[in-house]
Amino acid sequence: MSAPHGKAASPFKQPKAVWAVAFACVISFMGIGLVDPILPALAESLHASPSQVSLLFSSYLIVTAVAMLIVGWFSSRFGAKRTLVIGLAVIVVFAALAGCSGSINGIVGFRAGWGLGNALFIATSLAVIVASASGGFGGAIILYETALGLGIAVGPLLGGELGAISWRGPFFGVAVLMAIALVATLAFVPELPRPARRTSPVAPLKALRHRGLLTMGIMALLYNWGFFTMLGYAPYPMKLSAHQLGLVFTGWGLLVAAFSVFFAPRLQARFGTAPVLYANGLGVVMAVIAAGVATPTVVIVAVIVSGAFIGINNTLTTQAVMLVSPVERPVASSAYGFLRFIGGGLAPYVAGKLADATDLSVPFYLGAATFVLAIPVLASGHRLLRQAESRTGEGEPVAPTLTRVGDAPGGTTPPVVVAVGDHDRAAVIVDTAARLARDTGSPLEVVHVQQTAVVEEQAVDAEALDHARATVTAHLDRLAAQGVAATGQILTSVGDHAAAGRALARHAAELGARTVAVGRSPRGPLAQFADGSFTTALTHAATCTVVLVDPDSDPRPLDADTLTALRGAAG
């Protein structure tokens, strides 16, 4: 199936099943900052101390952490749709019960149930969107990232508006919106095939025996300790109304979303994962909050600015886990999620005890210390991370790797190499590159790019290896029918688009390729030609000509000036 020539399929033209899950994702991500604006109001209305209110975070996150250990097993046993439906139903029930509760202890208990539902939902939502989306993997990730940005940014705003009416408002709001998502999921999401092999319920714990995964998981635990200390206690010294707190945390959420989705990948491509994590300034921001805790303006500005650092850390910490992990992606995600959420759950409880025993600045100083402590933990795993970014480590390949499909190339004529992903214009791009190869008297090598996307704490494979192999085989069969001599490869990478582009450039150099061809990405020109993208890294690293092919125009050679012009035209 192909889109019309010259047009990329829009990531927003999706089946109803995708929109149902994407809507639920928006509401789920809202939960990150939804309750922050109502924390002081809760404490006042229910005659509770800040330390008691902080247990709303602790119960929710600790249950989420423990549930992360079994959600992979649950999903592989009962199926992705049933897991989604159960997760949504649990959230609806416990969010409504929290809104009906008349005591802080009741809300804390119901938030624990909410955490169970959230774990079931977040563990399967991205995979369901990818499996159900039309237009390929890139469009699915764009949609998920859009849901992420909307949810994180709008959550505090909605929480502030509803919280200005009543502290019960955000809880009932989530229940109603998730109930709509539940009905849509039941109506529109089809039953998806279960994995051929079930995940063991003890697999995530066993995975933590691997040093790299454990090291990065502990780093994430320390990072989340500081993060949720700020999220749980920063609203109190601001001395703002629920509406005003909603605006502050909306500013924070906008920076989290922007730096997570747009800036973190570019910084990683330019400087590497570890250097960017070393340079993260969250420890300084937390120390500023601690020192200025008596000055609301200082706390407000510091919290908003922290969103940029949190967005970078969220993406790159997950990226580091996926790079060093020698186990399957879902198992690594579960093990990492367990440690990450345990840190987030324990921090508000400990912060509350410290604040009661001392003063409000001490929990923030401790949060700053955990950010600083994460640096030597990262340093202890730096060698493993560096190796993973540069070559294959032990176990499952984590650096970009090439897998041949079909026969090895014969002859000595320099080939034309075409790189395509899993989207509905792939056949058009390959056929256009085949005409270029025919015109130059060259054989064609089709390189199918199979990537693992990393978005926040979620990582999902674009497609199964068998599906990728079948896709390449279909290209080769079609080309053979046209009389085009062609060979195939699958390029597998984890998250880092630039690393995949450099790997293809090295492969083309080893082949002595005449030209490398790429088509227009379904992610759009801004993403395709940005710094740190696959196409940009390939263009800069290639020793041969890189061209942008389009069925309706001549091949366009790419260089630094052309990439700049294409970015400018897109903007």
C-alpha cells in the first residue's frame, strides 16, 4: 500500500482504535501533575499535614513499581487489549473512590489502587498504538509523543481549574475522562495477537543481576527521588491558590514535554548519553529551592526551569537502560520501572518525615544530594554505556547492527543503497531508488531500518524481526520481477537515530557504495532534517553522495547547506 506520490501519510490519520488509546494516554500523562495544584487545599480541607498528603504520591508510585514486575507476564498471558481494559477500569473505579473519600487515609489507599491500574495501562499503551497505527512506526511514535506533551502540559492546568472548584474535582475529572477512554477502547480496539512466548513473572528481577541494568536502574532511583521530592513538596512554599499552582506546573509540564521529545535526542546525538546526564543541572536547581524555600518567587522560577532538566533526564535515562540491557526490551522496561518508581514512591514519605522533624528546606537539600549521588553511580557504569554506544555488548545487540536478508551481493559494481522504514511509502521509495540504480548501471541494496523507540520510561520495538525480514523479502521479490538486481539488510538500532545513520554510512563505505538514497520521512521534514536525526547523521558521516529521492522529481543531493534549506522550508 502506498500513499500518493510526493505526499507523506499524516500521523494523525489513524484508525479509531489508535485514537481511543491515544486519548487514554493523554489522561494518563495528565496524572503526573494533576494533583499538585490541590495538595495545599487537601491538607487544609482534610486537616492533614504535608507529610500525610505526600503519601498520595508514595502509595501510588510504590504500587506502580511493584506492579511493573508482573505487567509483562500479565499482558503476555491475557493479551494487550484485556490488559488495557482492566487497567483503565481500575483507574476509573479508584479515581472515583478517591473523589468520594472524606479522609486523607482513604485517598491514600485509593491512590494505591489507581497506581495498579496505571501500571497495567502504561506498560501496554505504546505497544498497542504501534500495533494498531496506520502509516508505519514513525506516525505511531509522533502520536504517542503528542499525547505525552498534551498530558504533561494540560494535567496541572486542568487540576488547577477543577481544584479551584473543589479538591475532589481532579479525581472525578480523571474518572469521567478515563471512563470515556474505556468505552472507546472496548468499542474500537481489536484483539491483538499475544506474543508467541510468555514473559516469566520473575524475569524483571532476574534481569537486575546484570550489572549495566542494575547500575542504570539505581541511577534512575536516585534521580526520581529528587524529582518526586520536588513534585510532592514544592507547592507548599509557593503559597499560591490551586488555579495559580496549575499555571506554574503547566509551565513546568511544557518544558518537560519539549525537552523530552525534541531536545534530548539532539543533545544525545551531539554529546553522547553519559556526558549529557553528567551535565544535568537538577542538583543545582534543588539546592536553589532549598536555599530559597522562604521566598515563593525563587521556588516558582526554579520549579519551572527544572522541567527542562527533567525532560532530558527522563528520555536519556531510559535510553541508557535500553542501551546497556542484555535482556528483551519489555523485561528491561519492567525492571527499570520497578527501581524508578520505588525511588519516586519512597521520596515523598521520607521528605515528609524530615520536614516534620526539621524544616521544609531539608527534604530539598536531600533531593539535591540524590541528584549529585547519581553522578558517581553513572560513572561506575560509564564504560558499559560507552561500549554500548560504540559497539555490540554482551547478550542482545544494543548498538546498531545489520542482518542480511537473502543472498550476498555478487560482482564488483558499486551499489546504490536505499534506506527505508516500516511505513506505507516504503515501496514507492525503494522503486524510485531502483530507477536510480538502473540509470547508473548499479545493483541496489535495500536497508530496512528497524528501530526501538524510547519515549519517557517506555521503549517499544518498531516491529518483530520476522516482520522486518518479510518486508525486505517483499521488496526483493518485487524488484526481481522488475529485473532489478537487489540485496537486502535489516538495520536494527535502539532509540538513537543518529547512531543508526552513522552505522549506515559505515556500511555504505565498506560496500564502496555509489550513492545512498533516502525518501521523505512520515515524521515530517522538521524531524527528518533536524540535528541528531538519522538523515542528518547519515549525510554528515557518509563518504559517498546521499540523495533525497522522490517519485515526482529528480534525486536531490544532500549536504549541510541542503539540510539547512530543507529545515528552513519546513519551518
